[in-house]
Amino acid sequence: MEYFEHLISPHIRTVADWPEKGIMFRDITYALKNKRTLRLIIDAFVHRYHDYAIDYVAAVDARGFILGAPLAYALNVGFIPIRKKGKLPGETVSEAYQLEYGEAALEVHKEDVPPHAKVLLIDDLIATGGTLAASANLLTRLEANVVEIAALINLPELKGKDRLQKAGHSVFTLIAFEGQ
């Protein structure tokens, strides 16, 4: 992990007091605009998961899509978008959850998740773990098997990774940032 910390962390910008006072927002857009860093991030996930038996990559709206879609493409598997409530036109399953600074709900098309599908769940960041826990709940309610939860960044002080692991999930992150 130190290898990735050294190469990726300098390209992650910290924005104080955004979107609310007291939040230290980790902005990945600088890492994404750097072609080498973007390639390193995607390749690191491809390297980890190329031998995993997965059917789909599911990603969380919206920054998770940036990582999830190219990862699904590279792994030659399907992609399942997990969207914010009210963004999908078909029959959906919904899950409400707490954010570190509010409340929200996520949805997935019921038909997008076949029973017993092996799914890798990915997002850009693990803070309190609420978003990924809700996403994993959606997938398991539809009888999918969440093979692993992955994220580019872990914020250890908020204990989201620990929360997900205590719930029985295998969790992988590329880098960690101290502080909220």
C-alpha cells in the first residue's frame, strides 16, 4: 500500500470545510486528470481482481462510476450502477442510510442484479462506510454475493472500513488519509 500512497496521494487534493464546515473533502479530480495516475489507479484494481471470479462490478453514484466502469471493461464483466434515489426509471430496490453529514438513499434496478451473481462493489472513498454498507445491503437483498468492497481512499479515523469488515465484508483500499 505504501507504493500507492507515494504515487497517488500527492494527486488527491484536500478541500477544508466542503461541503460543510468541519468536513475535509478528498477531491480525486486531480488524480483523474493526470493520465499516469488514472492509469495506475485502474491498473492496480485490475491487477487485484483479474483472477477473482466475479460477474459484475457495481459502483456507487457518481465518483464510483469513474472507477467502476473502466474496471468492469478491463475485467470483461458487466457493470451495475447504484444510483441516488429517483434517478432510475425502472423497478428499483431502495436503501436509506446516514452520511457523515446528512441522510440519503440509494437505488438499483431490480432486474440488473441476478440472484447469486458475484459482485465487486467499488466507490472512490470509505468514510463512515454508510454508502457502501447501504450498497452492499441492496445487492444482498437481491441475493447477489458481494465478493469484496473496494475503494481508492480509506479514511481510518472515521472507521468505515472497520464497520464494513465487522459486517462480514472483505474490504480493499489503495490508499489511506489520516484526518476527516
